[in-house]
Amino acid sequence: MALWIKITPMKSECTLNDLVDYLYNETQLLKTVEVQYTIDNNEEVNEIYQEMVAISKALDDSLITPPPFLRESIMNYARISAPF
């Protein structure tokens, strides 16, 4: 007795929100697989995703840490204004 399984292709659609969620690792396992499949098989989506990755990296690289005196000023204000 042979067992036949019908294999249906995955849908290759995802939204920009799906790509953002995927970029920041905020998708569930099934959605992660769907988005990765779409990125791998749709050149337009792949280009959009690669641009998003580059923008995200540029934003991460451009973040500047505040100088120590500013952090200390913020902490002092927090101490003074915190309710007891």
C-alpha cells in the first residue's frame, strides 16, 4: 500500500510589516519560514529586504552614546523627581 502526499507550493507573498518583523526576529516559526521562502524566491522582495538590512545596519552604526555628563545629569534629575 503506497502513501501519497500532495505537496502544495508555499505562498510567496508577504507584507512590508512581515519583512520588518522578520528583520527584527519577531515572527513566529511558520511566518519565519514563509518570509524566508519569499525572500529566496522573489527577486523584488529580496531586493527590498536587502535594502531594509542595509538601512537597519546604518541606523545601528549611527547611534551615538551621550557623553557621561549628560547621562549623569539625567540620572540626577531622575533621582530628584522620583516619587518616594
